Amino acid sequence: MIVGSNSSSDAARLVTPTMLVLWLVLATVPLWITRIGLYPYLGIEILIWSLYALAFNLVLGRAGLPSFGHGAYFGIGAYSFGLCQLDIVANLWICLAAAAVVAGLAGVLVAMFISHRRGIYYAFMTIAFGQIFWTLAIKSHRITGGEDGLLKIKRLPADFGLVSFDLTDNVAFYYFVLAVFAVGVAALWRLVHSPYGRVVAAIRQSEVRAAHLGYNVWLYKASVFALSAAVSGFAGGLFAMAQLAAFPDVMSLHQSGYVVMMTLVGGGLVSFWGPVIGVFLFLTARDVIGALTNAWMLYFGLLFIAIVLFRPEGIAGALSAAMQRHSLNALRRRGTSAMRLLVGGGR
Amino acid sequence: MSMLEAAGVHVRFGDRVVLESVDLAVAEGEFHGVMGPNGAGKTTFFNVLTGRVKPSRGKIRLGGEDVTGLSPHRIANKGIARSFQIMTLFDEFSARDNVMMGLPEFRARGLDIARAAAGDRRFAEQASDALAAVGLADKGDVRAKDLSYGDRRALEIAVALAQAPRVLCLDEPTSGLGSDGVQRLATLVARLKGKLTIVAIEHDMEFLFSLADRISVIHWGQVVARGTPHELQQNEWVRRSNLGKFA
């Protein structure tokens, strides 16, 4: 396991050395990102997609449920945020809450139909529901704007009563998203390492055993799916703010596939941070390789194939294995030195 | 009143009748063995007792309460724990965490998302006690998949015991064990005898005949003989069958 992912000592702690390093890097992004030829909006995208991928990984990595239509909930969150702002009330907190609640309710609805399924049937059902939501988004032109999308969404100010922050500037919005991301990560970290997270991980390993230990497997599968949908929807709300619009393409099957690729390439199956690594790699590759060729997805696709073939545990798993090898070698070296000292070979 | 009772249990898969009017009454503290040839319907009967298979007809009662057709998790919550013929553990979890999952107190907290699972020492201590009871005291931190076959069998029983069950159903507990492993298991079961109601499917006749209070023989989906080990040794059907050789 990668540092901080699963060891029992880390499990009970909300802040680990890995987290501190990550936060330090993220907090300084606007200071150096333009110097390396990139731009603050990329940072915003990475954080939002990271939150989405972490939520998605609750289902895929933690519960072992193959959901391939998760873009639907990200998109529902984006539309809910926009519709709330345009038609109900232009309040950031209420609209973000609406994004999470509506996506969560959609997740509950779908979960009720699919949670007694497993494997390929589960996967197909998630695709089918994802396609239904995507089609509804395209066809409900009067509500969603159809293929043109829901436009004129604003970045509402973050109002804290006594003080209000304008988020129209990308750097200000980056720090807002970073703060939200930090809260989201802390909540997901706690959830993953809670008794609930432990039961969900157990269900991934054996539904039968979990049921015979007295756990209502259906309830856990349904609730983790709904929770994941809600957080995905919340991320979708942030994405609508970032894009100043909500489009149906994020709900499509191929866009749902992106989050699967990000999660697997990063190593979401073995590490809490895997999806974040995958998102960073995917979006950076899109911009860096995409600047050189339109066929950047070809190269990312090749990377995906290589990882599935040679490192199915993803980059996080490969890093973890490398660190373990390094520690083992260090131990061996220390052991050899100690032996030399004992037998006098060091003289 | 029996602790566990099956009355007229009938199971049909399509055209095939797997169990036909099977009756069983297990008294509190009794060790009841179930034996019979492969394909006789023993595991299906276990699956009916533990909720994996719903009977077409018949009743299952636990402590007098009708539990027929309840889902496995509800039956487990009412006090029936089981092990599996093909071992089913949480392989990525440590032995201690496997046992922890079985604790009723942990299960009651299963929907808690606010606290850390590893933060409560009581769970770890209770799990360690259950491991010590099956001789795995020093293997709490070892991942289930890294344990030896015999230790995995012992861990399955530790997990079931952690559930504080009223009835423990063991499906071929000695399967795949060497003579040392069988001896170790026999010692453990002998310790539990009288304190816990146990129903065990078993092919190891020596194990069963030395430990069971009563034994039911299932063949072609029906109970063809039942009695104490001594009575079964005198039973004409058992004597004529292959099973008689061992009895």
C-alpha cells in the first residue's frame, strides 16, 4: 500500500506526512504553475476532478462495484447547481448543497435497482442508467439547454455572513476549490477508515461472508453508491462554476470512462490517493501532450493498456512497491553492516 | 424446546428435488453431526438453515422463533453463525480485523462514518481474545491470505465464535486439514461442546463419531438415519452403506 493508504496507524489519523506534503504543494500552485508553462485553471480542474475521482473510487476501489456511468451524477450535480442558481436562489452554499442532494437522490434511485446485482450485470446497469440520464439531459432542451448546455452560470461569491469572497478570478476560485477539496478529502478519508468503510471493503472481498456475519450487504452497496453519487454531484456543481456552464457531454459514456481510467491508472484499487495521481496525470497529459498532438488520447490509452498489463495496481501501487523494495534494501544493507561489525569484516 | 429446529424442509431447484421433508431438532448445547455421501443435500440443508436458500416448504425455527426464508444477514443477527466448506475470509484483512468484523458490537457500529475503525481498543482486545481461543494469538497481524491452511480454518471458526452465536454451523471443518490440524480442531470443538449448540457437516467419521452427541445421515435429500454415534453404529442402513465402514 502507498503511504497513508491503509496501515492501521495511519488509519486512525486524519493528517499524515503524505497529506501535509500534498497540501503544501497544492497551496502553492498559483505561485509556480504559470512558470512551468501551465495555468491556474488547470489546477482548478485537477482539484475538481480529483474530488470526483475520489468519490467514484468509493464505489470502484473501496466497494469493488464496477460503475461505468458515473459521469451522470457529476453532470446532474452541474445542472442542479446551474438550475438552482438560475431558477431558485443565487446562493453558493444552497446551490452546492442542491448539486449534492439531487445527484445523491439520483444515486439512491439507481442504487435501489442495481444493488442486488454483481459483476458484469451491475456494470451494465450502471451504464444503462448513465445513458438514460445523459439522454434526458440532451432531450430536455427547455430545462437543460439540450446539446448547447446550460449557459450563463455564474461563480457566486462565497458569503460567510460578515465577509464575502469574490470567486470570479481563477486564483481566488482555485483557493476556494482547494478549501472545499480539503474538507472533502478529510471527510472521505474519515469515511474510508471508519467502521462503515471497513464493512464496505469487506463486502468487496466477500459479499457472502459479510452477509453471514450479519451485514446488510444491499444497504451498504446502495448507500455507498448514493454517497459517491452525492459527492460526485457536489464536484459537478464546482465544475459548473468553473466552466460557467453545464454541458451534457460530461454525462456521456466516454466521459464516464475517463474517471475509470484516471482511477485505475492512478492506482485507486490499492490507494486512497490513487485517483488523485490519475487525475493529475490525465489532465496534465491532456494539456502537455495535447499541445503537441491532437492524438494525446492515443498515448494515454497506450499508457492505460501498459498499466493494466504490467502494473494493474496502478502508479500508486508501483510507487508503493518501489518504496518497499527501497526499505528492504536499506534493511539488508544495515543487516550486512551489522554482520560485518559482528564478525569483524568491516576492519 | 429445541434451540434449532427444521420441520419438513423441502427444496427444489427446477425439476430437481434436493431436500425432501427433512426434519432436525438440535437441543441447546448439543453437537449434532450431519453426514452423508457427496451430493446428498447436506450443504443445501445448511444453506437453508443460514438463509442462503429459501425452502420451497417447511419451517426453520431458532429458539422457537420462525426464521424461515429470512435473509442471511438477518439470520446471522438472530444468532446463527457459519463456516464454509470452501473457506471464505476477508483475505486482505489481518486475522484480527477478520475477527473484528464478526463482533456484534462492531456490527452495531457498521454504519458509523464519523469514527476511526482502528480507534477503538475494545474491538481489538475482543478480537485478540477470540484468536487466542483458537490458537492464533500470535498471528493477529498476519493477513488472512498469508496464513497456513490450518490457521485459516481456525480463523474461520474464530470469526464465527466472535459473533457470539446461539448456533454454530460448521460445513466440513476438517476438510483439507492434516492429522495435526484435525486434532487441533477436535480439541477446540471439545472445549466448545456443551457451551454452544453446534451443527457440523463432516466427512471425517472419526472426528464426528468421537465428538457428536447425535448424528443425522442425509442421503438423496432425506434423513435416512439418526441417533447417537453408538445407535448409528448399530443402524442397519449405515452398516450396509459405505458410511458403515467408518462408523
